[in-house]
Amino acid sequence: MISFIFTERNQEEVEDEILEEWAYSKLTVLSFRYSIPTLKDSVPKTKKFFYDILPNLDENRFRQFVRMNRANFEIVLKLIEDDVLFNGASSGKQFPVAMQLAIVLYRLGCNGEGASVAKIASFFGIGDGGTIQRVTELVFQAILKIKQRFLFWPDAKERQSIVRNTFFELPHCIGYVDGTEIKLAEKPSDDPESYFSRKHVYSLKVQAVCEYKLRIRHMVLGYPGSVHDSRIYNNCELALKPSNHLSGDEWIAADSAYKLTNTVITPFRTNSNDCTLQQRNEFNNTHSKYRVRIENCFGILKERFNSLKELKIQIKDDASVRLACRWVLVCAILHNIIIEQENGDTFDIENLEDSFDNDEVNENQFQQFPVLKGEHKRRAIIKILNEMSTLNNF
């Protein structure tokens, strides 16, 4: 009898211990349901990442996560945090604006498997049932509202400043144009053949013009990957209404894929008989030396925002194409904000003009070209380059 009672009490104690351990285990799982076993030097993926980990990261690690340094992050935050999108009647239900911005920047910087919505949601400890998409849309809208402050075509006064600062490179050149492909991670379900490019990938085309500081001044978005660069340019406002963007002496540098005109100057083709062989080679080398800036610009843009290396957007209708275009445009605006801070200027024309020493150049060198055909204008540029080269040799 005594032995039986003793056994029964032991059984109850065992059951209590099991229930207690189960309760603690459940609480632990609920508390760390977004975490994964961490490896050496890895970052814990918990909901507390934004609040406890990100603020304490060193500058390099911080830049890896949000694709810009702390100073630039604060600048972008100040530009959008007062937007009505984050301060409306239901704004109290939103995450802090800084957290939303960090999530979007992290998403823009992710490529491959790391760009999945589920993984990003787990990383920041938030839901993936539409939350990520909603946060992305809000931040995109806020950034697109400030587009005209950071991505715009230079007016006549600024173009003249650009000419003055780059006259010894390519006289009267105010920018460099080229196209690039944004590879799509998935085959489009709507007209996939038009998105299949000559590089044998499904992609969207982006055409951009940058200036010598690698700021993007003009973009054309929305064309599928099979469309040729020259066709995109010929149908954009720069070609259709050149007088609204360029004066008679100003021009844009382009590669040989583009048509030579009085506003678009390309290098000599291999079968050209214009000028001497030496003049053609020297011009092509000089032209290429500076035109490559647009390729450098694309490289910086895609390296900073890795999502542009393979965009994880399923192209299935007009709405998805618009989302892809907004995605690229947001990256371009952020690129310009960062470039502006790195250059230490704010598109201030007077500051640009102050950096130019009028005594270094004879004002007669800034004579305007008459409205010439492309071939004649290219010869006029070669003449100025030769004159400057002769002066430098004395």
C-alpha cells in the first residue's frame, strides 16, 4: 500500500515536470520563431534586428545591409518621413518610417535567394502576407515624390556649367547615353518573346543619360529586352524635341549603336573614310575614354542595388511592368542622392561655376557651332581637340 502511493506521487511529479518543460519550450519557440541557428560571424535574424543590432553595426556592415552609410540613410529618411503617406489617419498602425526604409533598402540590395519576400520578412521579424509589398509600395511612393529634386534634365545654365567643367575632355558634351538590361528572374507570362534579348535572357531595357559626376539626368523605362538601344533613343523626348534639351553647340556622347546626328556624336566606324586614320583613332580613343562613364554609372547602380542584377518581379500585365519601372527609378533617385552627397554639392550651379578658372581657357574656344550635321560637327570637335592639344604642348 505504501509502495503504491509512493509510485503514484512520483508519476504526478514527472507529469508536472513534463508540462512545465513543455510550457517553457512553447514560450521559447514563440519568442524566437523567426530565428535560425547562427553560424560564426553571422547576423542573428530576429525581430529585434532593426532595434538592437542594426544601430550597433560598424559602418561597413551597416552599408552592406542598407546599401548606404548612416549619413545618407538619415538624409533619405528626412526627405520622406514627413510625407502624408506615413502620417495619415492610419499611420499609427504602421512600422516606424526608419524601419520601413531599412526594409526597402535591404530589399533593393538583395539578389538571388536572399531577395525572397519570406526571407526578408523573417530577417526583420515581420509578416510576409503582404506586409513587405505594402511597405515597399509606401516607400516607393514617397521617394518618387522627390524625383524632380534629384533626377532631372539640366537647364541651360547648368548645361553651360557642365560644358565649362568638361571642356578639355569633350568640348560641348553635356552627357553620355547608353542602354542596359535588367535581367528578369522569371520568364514573363505576357508576350515573353519580346523580353528575350540578344543576350539570350529575359530582360527589361533601361536607357539613361549621365553627366561627368555620374549622376543620372534622364531615363527611359518600360521597353522589353528585345528592343534596340537606337530605337529607344529615337523615340524618346531627347531625340523628338532636341531643342528643348540641347542648344546648338551641345551634344551627347553615344556608342556606335546609335545614329550620328547633330546632337548625338558617336565614334568613327571601322569602314569610315572621314578625316585621317590618325584623327579617327585619336577621336575614338578620347570619345571612349569619357563615354565609358555611363557604363561605370550602370555598374555602380547595379552593384549598390543588387536586385537590379536579376529582378524578382513576374511580368504578367501592365501593372507588373509599372512596378518594375518604379523599382529601377527608385534605385536611380537614391543613386543620385548618394552621388550628390559624395560630391559634396547640391546641384548648385553657382558652386560649379566658381570651380572654373576663366583664365585657364580662351573664351573664344567656346564659340558655338552652327547647326551642323553630325559628320561636320564631329570634325569641328576634332578641330577644337587638336587646337587644345597644340596649346598644351607649348
